[in-house]
Amino acid sequence: MKAVTLPAFSSISLADIKGRVRSLLSLIGRDGIFDEYTKHDISHIDGMLTSLDFIIPEKVKAQFTIADWLLIVLSFYFHDLGMLVTKQEYANRNKSREYQKFRGKYVDNVYNQSSLASLDVEQQERFIFQEYVRKHHGERISNWILDESSPFVSYDTKVIEVVSDLVKSLPPLFKVDLAKVCASHSLDDLDDFDKYKVSQSYGSTPQEKANVFYAALILRTADLLHITQDRTPFIEYQIIAPTNPISQEEWAKQRAVASITPKIPLDEDGNKCPELPSDTLEVNAYFENERVFFSLIEYLNYVRSQLKNNFRLNEVAKKRHASIYDFPWKDIDDSSIQTKNFERKQLSFTIDQNKVLSLLVGETLYNNLSVSLRELSQNAIDAVKVRNYELHSTPESSGQEKFVPKIKVVWDESSRELIIMDNGTGMNLDIIENHLLKVGSSRYQDPDFQKKHPGYNSISRFGIGLLTCFLISDDVDILTTMNPEEKPLLLKIRNVHGKYLLKHGAEKGSNLSLLEEIGTSIKLKVRADVRNFDPEKILRHWIVIPQCEFTYLSNGLEHKIGYETPKALLHYLLDSIIPNSERQHYRVMEYNDEGIELCILQKYNSYFREWSMVDVYNWVDLSHCAITPTGISIEGIRIDTNTPVFSNKRFIAFANMTGEKAPKTNVARSNINSGNLEKHWKLFILCILKIFQTKEKNSVKNFP
């Protein structure tokens, strides 16, 4: 109420806004859409406002400006109004292309089909539409506040007119920020501090400034935590009698929760001490149904992750954007939940970490020490490919930055230090914690990554590449950065079963540095018991078509690793082995289709007057050849030294498979997954047949 005494907000009538919002919220569920949902009326708003007593620390309340309070309160009032659906909008739903797309995908989902099975046709239609509205309700109210067009805005213009009239007295900039905060609770972009400003002025006095980011943070938190039984009055539950399993479970779950309050911390002696600051919330609930209990536990796991992320983002806001507001909540405790007739203790599979890690880096999975360098090289190639993809994947980004993908491997035999450097995307703390150090988690298989990089085909798939380092080393240092304006992160790992240390910036006197301003460098101290370690030989065996500038440096000499294409590989073989006088008797035949690039070396037999494939064992001495000229590679990394299709013969031929259609390998990357074998063997056979289809109708000599 103090806000209306300020010049910026003097024309606002809060009582009028609240009264009209109360009326609008009461209409949610009136016409059969959201009629079985838990309550989203003014009582939900009042419950959220009440929760501010403990969500916002007393210190922050004292620091708050009047504009802060106004922005938070109004965002609470408006945030769920987007769930209002009129008869007219529902009747016109099929005129929306966006809804038609949503409906098609929703119905095709096998999990949604099972939840719809218990409903009749009309109930199904209403349920699908309300799920569509629920997904976009934050964006809907944002657009209504701003009176902007959107494919998600109601076709009933009366709703837009009413909401627009409600906010007409708000200052234009405040109205824009209110719309952003209302939309934020159903988005995942609170890290956008340009959008949610930490300090926004709406007038000339200090009290007319607001922290838009903190308002969005509080709205999300209060909305997440309002799952108590006051949202699900028993008498209303009986009258509504929800038929949909999802609604039934949601009502039952919230009816069981009595309260969510700050947990009293323990002092050093284990005694409860209310004077200590709390960073944990606790749930008080009672369950008689185990299915509903586990539903709540699943939801609380989500709340826990959101609280931790909110805490992290607020720390960023304080450190980088000078926010003065604290957000203490990092966890939610479910130990006070009581149950009837079933044990609340959740049993789960456990993993003996030491044994699993030993299996992964031992002979069970990898019995070849050279895979360490192969895996690290693969990771480096993926990193430069991703950066190249990001710089050229859209018309806007194409050509903006000249980028030459580079990888360099440096070997110091005297100190036994091996360094793999790349100028790829680099890593931040989130990638390090959630993918690099998490066994089995590959960044490239993460749904968010795949959504942002459609069509990108990674080499790395299993998330165990870093573990292979410990086949040859106990000490691993990683220097990496994604931002040239920030100090790189230095990760020091000692022993596979040990801990890690994270620092900012390279160590003075260390020979570990970055190849360029962005990228990653990994240094291994190769153990003395790893004998006959020849990095160049290993690299030339595995890295065949790297699709980047790949070099090896040792003893002051630098050599190129790999070839641009399989054709370039076979031509190099001819140039280095066959005398010029005999070159006319050889030719390299190639076929390139469906992501397969296959090249075969052929020799002309003047007696039979035909071209035939060259048998490795009956040709020339290849012992001094830098690379084995046979085999198959996926994305340029060799997986097999046998000639494609042939099992007991080795002919000089090489195939590289790339792109989305490329087959997947087994976990040891020693062969193609059995499910892909038949399809790709058929393709190889077709490739070979097409190579041999000449006008002279020559016979296919040596074909199996």
C-alpha cells in the first residue's frame, strides 16, 4: 500500500486490482478446463503471500524497497491468470496451428496414451487442451499484460481487454518487468541477468527501484512450495471428484502435506538451535497411500534441485551483479513425513564405486593401454567439432568468426608428460561436475545439448573417457575455459579413487597451457610401469580422418596426424610405396553415399585384362608404413583394421562413416553394435558393387 504514495505508482488502485484478479481467478475451471486441478484461486495467492514470512529472510525484508514488494505481490496476483480459458477459446482451439502441433505430439506419446485411456473422447480433448494451456500459461499472461499478439494468446479478446485494463495504470517499464516475472515461473532462464535486471528504476527515488531477478526467484520458490492441504480442501475434493489419474494423485498428494517450514538447525553438540540461520526447509506430511507418497518424494526431488539452482543463481547475482539480497534455501528435508502401513524409508540400489571404477578402467572393459590416448583424442575432436558447429550452424553465426579447429599432442619422453590440447568449446564448472566427473554421463547425449545441436553426431557417447586416463597415469591435470575473459579452470585429479581440486588460473611454472584463448588442455604423468609407450604410433593407428588440424610434437619435431579423406590416405600410400614407373597399374576407386566414404585400391592385371582388389599379404612390405591402410572408422576414429565386409581376407581399402546415419559402436569401441551390423554391411556391399560396375563389365575378382 505504501507504493501508491510514490510518484511512479500513485495512479494504481491495489484494492481494485486484487478484487478484479480474485474474480478472474475464480473463473479458472468454470467451463471444464482445469476443473479437476488443485485450487488456483485467490486462496493460492494468499497462501503464497503467507509463505513469504519465512522464504524471505528478515535481513532482506529490512533491505527491500517499496517497489520490490509491489513487484512481488503483483506477480503473485497475476502469475496463474494464463490458466483462464473461456468457452470461446476452447471452441476455437483448432484454429491454432501451435495447438495442433502440440496435440499431435501429445497423442503420439505412448505415456500420454495410457493416461488418456481412462477418459472418454470429450474428456480427452479437454485434458489435452488444458495441458497445452498449462505449458504456456506463463507466456499467455505475459502477453496479456503487454497486450501483445502470440500464438498462445486466447482467441477471446475480452480476456485481453480485461487484463490490459487491470494494468493500464502501471508505469510502462514496470509493466514490462511484471510480465517477465509472471512468465518466468514456467521458464528456465533466470540466469539471463540482462532480462531479469538486479537493479531496475521506475522513478527518481531509491524506493522506486526493484530487483527484478529476486522477484522472479521468490515467485518461483513460493509457487513450488505451496503444495499444502489448504490448496485441496476435502469438501471440494469430494464435490469435484476428479476422474483423471493425474489429478487424483495431485489432490491426494497435496491433501497429505500439512506444512512446509524452515528446519531448525543443529549446533555443534547436535542440539536444535533456533538462533542459527537455516538453509533447509522441512515437510510435515502423513500418507496412507504409498503411490501418492512416492509421487510427493519425486516432486520434492525436483523442488530440491530447483532450490539449489535458485541458491546458485542468487550467489551469481550477488558476486557479478551487486545484488544485496540473500537467498538461503538450498535443500528440503522429507524426514518428518509419516506413513501408515508401509515403511517410509526408501531402499535403492547402491554402487561400490571403487569396484565399478576398477572394472571400467581395468581389463574387463579395456585391455589395451592405447585407448587412453584414443579416448582423449576423441574428446578433443568432439570439442573442436562442437565449436565449429556452433559457429556455423545458423546463417547469423556463419562467417562471424574465422575458426581453424586444432588439436596438438605433446610428448616429453624424459619427464613422461603427455599433453593433449585443443581449441574447442572448453568446459565450465557445470559441465565438469555434471558430465566430466560423472561416470556414464556424456554431455553430447544430454537432451538439452541435443536440442541445441540438432543433427550433431558426436564420437563420445558413454561418458567414461576420463576414466581411461588412469590406465596409464595416476596424476591428471585439466586446464579449460569457455570464456576468454575469465580465468581458466584448473582441475587436478590424483588417482582414480581420490578426490579432485579445482583452482582458477594456470599454475606458475607449469608447462600446462591452453592452445588458444578458448579450449582444453589435459596433462598426464604416464607411469613408469607403462612400457613401450609410443604416442605417435598410437595416434596414427586410431586417428585416421580427424576433420581438423591434428599435430604431434616430440623432441622438437612436429608431425601431422591423419588424412583429410580415405582417398587421401590411399594416395599417400601409393606415393610413398609405389615407384612412378608402376603407378599406371594402380587406381583408387571411391564411393560416397549415405554417410559412407569407401575407397579401394585396385591393380590392373594385363594378362586377365581386369582390375582387382589388392591383397595386403601378397603385395609389398608395409611394415614401415606409418598407418595401416585397411579398416573402418566412425567420424574418423578407427574401430577395425579388417577390410569392410571381409572376414578372412585383408584388401587395401578404407571406409569412414559420418553423420546421423553413422552406426554406433560398443562401449569398448572395438566394433559396431550388433543392431547396426546387417544394415551397414549391406551398404558396404552395395558400395563395393557400384565401384566394380564399369562399362567393360569386368568380373568382381576376389569378391566373397
